[in-house]
Amino acid sequence: MKRVLYCVYVISVVSMMCMPPKASARTLVSDFGEATFSDSLTINNRYFPLVPETTFTYVAQADDEVETNVVFVTDDAVEILGIQCRVVEDRVWVNGLLTEETFDWYAQDDEGNVWYMGEYTTEYEYPPGGGPPIETHDGSWNPNIDDAEPGFIMLADPQPGDSYRQEYFEGQAEDMGKVLRLNASVSVPWGDYTDCLVTKEWTPLDPGVIEHKYYAPGVGLVFIEELKGKTVEVELIDIY
């Protein structure tokens, strides 16, 4: 019996020695003070290109609700912490009613990282009996006026296992991201894509809610799988 156990042990050790090493996980600290921005408005990261005057349309179906998300890359810029940032308008309709309108601010550093520099969000809640919607601005953050810090929305060289902070404004905006894959394939109404980057995104402010986002090279975000008790798929249906 001892000889058999010894052989099993030797085989296990040899097998482990022959296994390829796992990719090392990196936790990347978004040190804004160390970044340089020579041409911050040119955002050409292969997974997150922002070309002015481009519109992306996404649709999700959940039970009896149809959610339409229209993202428009504007020509406008806003200065955040002394850096010129591209303004992106993001609107969401549910069954034809505007429920959210956000202005996001992005900048690309000289290494190719795209920074999330802040956002101004308006959410609309419609009273059951009718009347004008109630507006709230929860989740908005601006490092110029808040004790908030920019983070990475897309890395210059993402690798599986990389984790990073996307934004930080305590109690309001604390999104995190992690790179899962670089070789995913996905089909959406707008096309079939390969070699996609897949990220896992979450926030400690909303435990249990996870998003897997698929980014196609040269295109950007094409698919989202929202996991929050039930799975909701958000698909790219149009670019113009």
C-alpha cells in the first residue's frame, strides 16, 4: 500500500510540474498623478475607441420591458483636474420613457489607458398617477468639486486577471473591473465578433449585481450580460 501511495504522489507531482503556469493577477492602482496626457481627446484604445459624432444603440429585453440605450460621442470637451475630457452622452429609455440621462467624461493618457473622469447623471422616476417625472442625480461625481478620484475604464494592455478601480466617490460611485478573457466570440444583431475582451464589473454599493462586458477590437462595447437574480442581455443593434 505504501508503494502505491508513493507512486500516486510522484505522478501528481510530475503532473503539477508539467502544468502551464497560471497568468499572474495584477491589481492595478489608478495613480492619476503619475499619468501624462499630451493628446487626451484622441481616444483610440483598441477596445474603447471614441470617435466624435458616433452613435451606438443597444437594446435589452427583460420580461415585459424593452430597454433602449443610445450612446453618442460628442464633439464637446470639459476640463477635469486640468485635463481636457471627451463628453459622451448616454440615454436610456424603458418602454419608450426616458429613465436616465448621463454625461460621461473620458480622457486617454500617453500610455493608452482610458480614464473615467466623472459623470453627471439624471434619473427620472414617473409617478404612478401621471405627472412630471421626479429627477435625482445619485451616482454623479466630479473630481473638480467632489472628493472623488478618476479610474480606468479601459487598460492600455489588458491581461486576464488584471483588476482595477474604475471610479471612486465614496458611497456614490465605486465601480470595479477585472479582465477575464481576450479571446471571446459573440454574435449580436450588429455583427459577429471574435477576439473580444471580456470584463467582469461590479460595485460594493450594489452587492450581487455583476456585469460581463464584451469589447470588440476596433469597435468597443458590443454585448453586456447583466447578472442580478436573472440574466439580462444587452446587445449592440446599430452604429452610425
